[in-house]
Amino acid sequence: MAAAAWLKLSVALTCALLLSSSACHGLQVGYYKKTCPRVEAIVRDEVKRFVYKNAGIGAGLIRMFFHDCFVQGCDASVLLDPTPANPQPEKLSPPNFPSLRGFEVIDAAKDAVEKACPGVVSCADIVAFAGRDAAYFLSRMTMKINMPAGRLDGRVSNSTEALDNLPPPFFNLDQLIDSFAAKGLTAEDMVVLSGAHTIGVSHCSSFVSDRLAVPSDINTGFANVLRRQCPASPSPANDPTVNQDVVTPNALDNQYYKNVLAHKVLFTSDAALLATPATTQMVRDSANIPGQWEAKFNKAMVKMGAIEVKTGHQGEIRRKCRVVNH
């Protein structure tokens, strides 16, 4: 076999072994260094402006990055507005509507980036940068993620795909592991990324029926607090929100894992992390070893950001993040 063919085969095998490696998807740290050198600073300034006013927006941006990457890959498909031709995009799917937040931050960042470098930076990369920057500010500037870029924006957005691909809060451990494995992520990645539940809020309807209305392992005192905050039968007209982490609700830290061990978490999918000795040990380590979870979250965010990245003719660089180019 010719040397060039051997090299091509070697790269293919390496990428197969490192399925979510950013390099295998053409992503690079500093991708816009020559074409739009200030893009990352521009996005960070916009994220800072919004997050310092409302920490919940930062939680929304991290969640948006996750919800984008799990549906059609990291391609900003979650940003597309409904149109007569496509009345039900991802953003109107139950996992995203009305709970997903941060769209106005992406709009502001895109507008600022377009003024500096028109037609150069994808909305998908702006979503990735915004998720990274939200993590930076919410962790009190300790979480410094080297987020590669080079993604293209997709042209397809379908609400049913969001339902099919996003793991719901009532999933058990096996279902969670399968859901993440389908995206090239490991059980450990799943446990690590679940730590994002240390910030933000949840609607009562996301957990009342399977955590409060039936016997569960939830801490009795915590359950009583939630019952005072939530109606027994939440409805669209009466569906309050509660903090996902009552101890440090606005800080991206490892408190979530301490809450899991104390059975003071909202979702079945949170409690499920204690279903096996292996995942329980991961939770204990994240709760008790200083800095370990933060380092792993950093790597898992980069790995997640490489899911099903579009290249070549698969995507485009949208001029406006809410609509495909004409």
C-alpha cells in the first residue's frame, strides 16, 4: 500500500478510536485567529453583560449548547425560528419551549460579530463560545475551556428530533447511558455533564409527577420544601420554577454532586446517578476531590462540542441566526 494510503488509513483509524476528538472534525482552537481575531472577546463581552444581570441566562446558554449538539449535531439548529414551511422547529419542542433561555444573547453576539467580520463566524460557533463563556463567569472565572471552532450552521430544525434525541428528566441510568452513547459520549461524560444542574431553575412540571407524587428516594425535608413551592398538578398557567441547586444556585461548582449524595435533587435522572457502584463512585469523587469535576467538565464540554459537526456542503454560515440563508 502506498505511503499516502497508509497515512489516510491511519488517520481514519485514529478518528474512529477518538470518535469525538475535535481534531477529527476539523475543529481548531483559535480557528478565527486570522479571519476574525476579536470574535471570542466580542462574544465573551456580550455573555458577561447578560450573565452579570441574570445568572440564569448563563445557565440557559450552557443548556442551549447541550440541546443544540444533541439534535442534528452542534449546528445552531436550535436557534431557527418557525416559518410557514417549517412551523415546528426544535425551539418549539417541549424540551425547549418555554424553558430554553439565552436566544437574545446569541442575537446580540451575532450582531456584534457581523459588524466586525461579516459572513465569517457561524452561529454554531457562537453558541459554543457562549456556553463556554457562561461556564467561565458562573464558575467565578475558574473554568477556562479551550473551545475549538470551525462548525457550520445547519439548515434543518425539527421539533420531533428534539424529543427523540434529548434525554428527559425521567430517564433511568441505562436510558441516560444509551442516550449519551448514541452521541459518542461515555457514561463518565454523562455524569460529568449532569453537573450543569448545579445552576439554573426547573419548572415544577419537570419533576412533580415522578418525584413528589409517588414514592421516591428524595429527601423528605427537601420534598416538603418543594411541595410548598409547586402545585400538586402543574399546568401551563401555573408552573412555577425552583432552583436546581438550593445551596449555591448561581455558581457552577461541584455542589450538585453533594446534593445527589444527600438525595436533594429534582430529577429522576439526577437520582439515577447512584444506581450503580461505578457511577456512585464518580459522584463521590466529583463531590469530594477538589478540582476534579471542573477539569473533567472542561474536557466533556469540548468533546460534546464536536458531536456530528457539519463540514463542506452540509452547512452554511448564517447571516442571521434565526433563519437560514436564502
